[in-house]
Amino acid sequence: MNQLTLKTEGDTHVVVTRQFAAPPEAVYRAHIDPKLIQKWLLGPEGWTMPVCISEAKPGGKIRYEWTDGKGRGFHLTGEYVELEPYSRIVHVERMHLPDPTPDNRVETRFDADGAGTLMTLRMTLPDTQTRATMLATGMESGMEASYARLDGMI
Amino acid sequence: MKGTLNLDAAFSALADPTRRAILARLAKGEASVMEIAKPFEMTQPAISQHLKVLEDAGLVARRVDGAKRPRRLATAGIEAMDQWLAMLREALEKNYDRLDAVLAGMEQRKKGKGEKR
């Protein structure tokens, strides 16, 4: 039931969907409250987010800093564009690796689904090349670890 | 890079609709460049250029058959891409599994407050 889907759409979008048992209000709050974000937006095991700034208002700043506790880390910055409690968040984000990646515009929708929520996250990248690079380098933290694993597979 | 998969090149190769259509054609089986070019309003050199991008990305392979060089899908490359996407999905899944736990905790606290002993 909680199956995640990840697919490309058109030339510049990536769409992720996921269902949650909790109602939209709770899922929405977990996406904007820094104390809550720090508990889950972590990527692979072993990574933490010691710095989380989330000013949930139009134009408000976003800054997430991740570390693997062994000296490796990177951060993401962004800005909120639109917030419709508890149904929709639009924000722009970029990774710093350390050079900033092109802006990724993300629309996250929270639709009631029975007693729970259907979340639909739609990313819009500036062009197909950027989307290709993003998919190839990984959207989440600590993808180097995954690369290492992938190396072993090929 | 020939023969090895370059993920960045592979995803870039897939970003073009003609190249996606070529892969869809090859998914049905091996084909000559002429056969591949047929449904497209493009010159054969243009199609060959697209095929080269797909080959360099490790998604298409060629066989020598006399004077012909039929192309086919490079299964290993396609599978490696699938695996990569599966891994990406897994990283996202870990996040959302953690979010499930966070949400369950929020619900628990709310219930706790509601009881007001």
C-alpha cells in the first residue's frame, strides 16, 4: 500500500508518489517543521542532518546540511515559493556538491486518501540534460555509497 | 567508454525522444540501421549519430554480419540503469519509511494529549 513510485514525465519532470497512513495535515507538517524534517529526510543509513532551516512562508529560506559523521557532507539550499496548508508546497532547491546544481522546482501535493494521504512530488528541472545528470548522480544524500555499491554490480 | 555503462551518458541518451523511440524499436529485436531509420523523417547519418550516442552510453550494441552491422539492445546497460533507479527508489523509500515512523509518533502524542488524565 505504501509503495513508492518514481518516474520521469515529459522531458524535464520527475514524479514521485507515496501513500501515508497519516492524514494530510500531519504529512504536510512533517515536510515543513525543521524538528520533524531532521528525523526523516536523511537518505541512506548513517547520515544525519545537524542543520535544518525551514522558514515555511513564501520567500522563506531552506537550508539542509547533511553529514555521514566521518567528515563527509554536503548541503542543500532553497526557497519556498507557495504554501497552501495542508495540501500543497512549492519550493525551489539546489544541491551544493560543492558547486550548486541547477534549480529544481518541486511541487509537493498532499491529497486525502481514505484516512491517509497520497503525496505527489513533482520536480521540474530546467532541461533534459539537467534531469539526466540528476537521475544519474542521485537525488538524495550520500549517493557516493550507492555508487560504490553499483560499481560492484556492474 | 565503449562497452561500459556511463550512467550520466545513459540518462542523457534517454533524454531525447528519437533515441527513446530507437530503443523501443530495438526492444522488439535486432535491426539494421536502415530498418531503424525507416519510421523516422531523418537521414540515415542523423540516425547513425543517435545510435552512436546510445552505443557510447552502453545502451546499444552492434554485431558484425558480413557488410551489415545490426544493432540490438545492450541488456547489461539497460539492467544497470534499472538497478540504479531501483537504488534511487530505495534511498527515497528509506526516507519515507522513516517519515511513517515520525507520523506514527505524532499521532501517538496527539492521542496522549487527548486523554488528559
